[in-house]
Amino acid sequence: MKRLLWLGVGLAVGALVVRKLTQKANEFTPSGIAGSVSQSAGGLVESVRAFVDDVRVNMAEREQQIHDAFANGVTFQDEFEDLRDDDLEVEFDEPINGPRQRHTY
């Protein structure tokens, strides 16, 4: 009776191991790889979609703050004023990197 019990346990463990190995082997078949890629692409698309939604919501909030400040005649604080270099003078007739060199061949 004891041997029959261990035979049953061995068969059950063997079946589980074979089942797991078969599932893992199917992941490396072309259809398994395609399914994995489609799931990854779906997750990426969903992440990008969520990011775009967050940007739109925050952009609308910021725009509303600017409109409210303008409507109330309040000078809106520019948070990025110190990051801009307003002293930079650029002549619009020439490119930033200087006049274009003409080559004679």
C-alpha cells in the first residue's frame, strides 16, 4: 500500500513537471512569441495612452490657471523665467551658427 501511495505521488509530480515544461516550451514557439509580443505591445500602448491622458489633464489645469490669472488682472508667476536666457540676441537674417559658407569647386 505504501508503494502505491508513492507511485501516485510520483505520477502527480511528474505530470505537473511535464505540464509546466510544455507550457514553457510553447512560449518559445512562433505563436507563443507572437502572443507575448502582442501583450507587451498592448501594455506599451496602454502606458502611452495613460501618459497622454495625464498630460492633457495637467495641461488643461495649467491653462485654466493662466486664464484665471489673466481674467483677474494678476501677473502670473513665470516659474521658468530664470531658466531662459533673455539676453541672447540673435540676428534673424543669419543662421545661429554664422553666415553660410559658399564653396567653390
